[in-house]
Amino acid sequence: MRTQVVPVLAAGLLVVGCGGAQQQSEPPQSSSGTAAAQSPAPGPEDDGADGAGTMIVTYEDAETPEAIAGRALLQDNQVLEDLADDINQSLALPNDVALLGSQCDEANAFWDFGAQSITLCYEDAALAEQIFTEAGDPDPVASALNSEYATFYHEVGHMAISVYDLPVTGREEDVADQLAAYVLLQPDGDGQIDPESVQAVKDFARTFGTSGEQRSELGSEDFADVHSLDETRMFNLQCWIYGADPETNGDLVAGGELPEDRASGCEDEWLQLDKAWSTLLEPHFK
């Protein structure tokens, strides 16, 4: 990844199946087959007070064309290694956490409390590249990687809530989206937000916009889902981008992507989000 999470988090950082480019389901019930993923969840006697845990990367085998393509995208760009390194430098984990690249037979990503693992499905990366290729992006690989970075930090949100027993006052999926935005939109030492990190959140939002456009109709299951509607998640992310730096990201409003009525409150939304996650994570920074 282009930006380190260390300065980002230092300046201010149950099984859950999560949304990337489409509505997604819970992970398979079978074990992933790696030693890290098969380890039991920590018990009360293993509270990890010393923060000696490490995020450990494993790329599992891929067999289908989609999984093979997604695995190559992630592994050739050392995506999991870079993400794990950022977490290991930033957060005091109470126990080891596995970061798995895996064939899931669906586009998905999820945090698994029982296995103490985050899984990025190869199919999710492959689908993201397909979405941005069809959208005509000049570099669909870069856009897909951006989306996967943000997807990972969404899952880190779930992980943090679980391993640190953090309180949340809204739907956890929305709160996890906030964590992804919180990490990627923090300013660097010079007070500026890295443009590539902003683009990562924009590309993450675009996957939800595409998914919403492809949906033919809404049913009761869509409204009852633990995830907000794809369009809602897109507008939330755009709002937080704008709210974090209205002057630089005014193109979202000027271009009609973010409605002016929503944009008028986005600075306050961002300040509230930033304060909440900074307060929750402060005790767990290295």
C-alpha cells in the first residue's frame, strides 16, 4: 500500500460477512485449512494484555479462474503483506490474527471471531478489477487494489470491535465503513490527506454505486439486510471524503456525485466520526 497506517493511527486510530462490490454473505462454515485460522478464539485467561499478537499472512490455493486471477492480483502486488505490516506497526493485538487470501466461491470479505482471522476472498479482488475495467478506468488494477485496501480496513473495524470489546451505538456494518474512512482519510504530518488514500475511498464507494445500478429491484431482504443499501454506503463514503477536506474534495459536490443537502452536514459528520474512532482506538495504539 502506498501510505503507512502507522502515522494515520498514531495521529488519531461472531462472524461478519461484508459488502464489497455486491451484497455478500457469511463465510463458509468449514475451516480454511491454515494453522492460524484454525486456532481457537482467546479465552479469558488469554486476554493478551501484553499486546504481543501479530497479524500473519497466508495466501491459500486457488482453483477457479476467478480465484486464480484474484490471487495473482493480491499476491503479485504484496497487498496482504503491506496491510498486515501496517497493522503490526500500529495496533497492539491481544493475540495473533490471520490475514487470509482465500477462494470463497463468491465475492466476499469477512472477519471471523472464532478463527481470529480476516479473509479477503480472491473473487472479490477479481470482481473489483472487472468492475473498473468495464468502467473504462485507465488503470483498473490500481482501482481494484484501492477497493481492496478499503475493504480490508472495513474488516479491521469488525476485528477491533471484537478483540478490544469496543462499544458501538449504531449498526456494526456502518461503523466498520467509518473505520475504513477514518484510517484512509487521516492527514499526514504536513496536515494533508494523501490523494491516493482519498482515491481508495472513492473507488470503494464506486463499487457500491455499480452494485446499486446493477440491481433490478428492491425487496424486503434488501431493507432487512445488516448492511445499508449499496447506494447509502456510497453516499456515506462520499460524504466523509468531502467532510474530511471540503476544499480539496469539492468536486464531489460540483460534479453532482454528492447532493448539496447531504454535503452541508458532512464536516460535522466527519468530526463526529473522527472523534469516536480516535477515542475508541487510542488505548490500543502502539
